[in-house]
Amino acid sequence: MARRSLSDPEEVAYYLAYAPVGVEIAELARIAGSRWAIEECFQAAKNECGLDEYEVRRYPGWYRHITLAMLALAVLTALAAQAGEAAKGAAETDQSSSCSPWQRSGDSWTLSCPTHEPTATPSPTH
């Protein structure tokens, strides 16, 4: 398969694809295109959850690290979706707060904890 870039028609990417004889080219192209979503998911897991930062020597340790990193990414994704829905609902009802403490800034996530300003208490006078 060959794919031409929409932004740069001179750029062509080539794929070696294997499929049963009855598969149509449109289905094969759809499956090849889904590769980018998977790559973006793994890149997000590397950036956000340390997927690529394992230093293990055995399969069980590697498997645990990969499993926990992907679980952390799933939790962050669910929280982001929840925060997006809450923000949409807040915009519709004019509320100003979000349910999730996780905030996305650029390519990373931060946990924003609400800070309370100390209130001045009157000191007792003698």
C-alpha cells in the first residue's frame, strides 16, 4: 500500500500489508490508518506515565510496569473525559468549578490542588 500526504503531495508513505484474499482495499486502508491512533496512545503513555522508563531484567517486572503505566494512562484519560463533560455541563449551567483536580497544560497533566488563603483572625487584646 502507498499513502500520499494531504499536506505535502510529494510525500508518500509505503506499507507492507498482509490480509486475506477477500479484503477490499478500503478496509485495508482503514485498518492501516488506525495505526496512528495507537501510536499516539503509546506516545502519550511514554510522556505522561513513564511507559518507556522501565529498568527491569525479567518479564514479570516488565509486564507489571507496562500494565501499571497503561492503567495510569486509562485513569488519566477517564479523568480528562470526565473533566471535559463537567466543563461542558458547567458552561451550560454557568457553574465555575470542575469536578476533576487533573488539568491538562500543553502535553502534560498536572494535579491542581485548591489552595485556601489563610484568613486573618483577630488577635485577642489584653
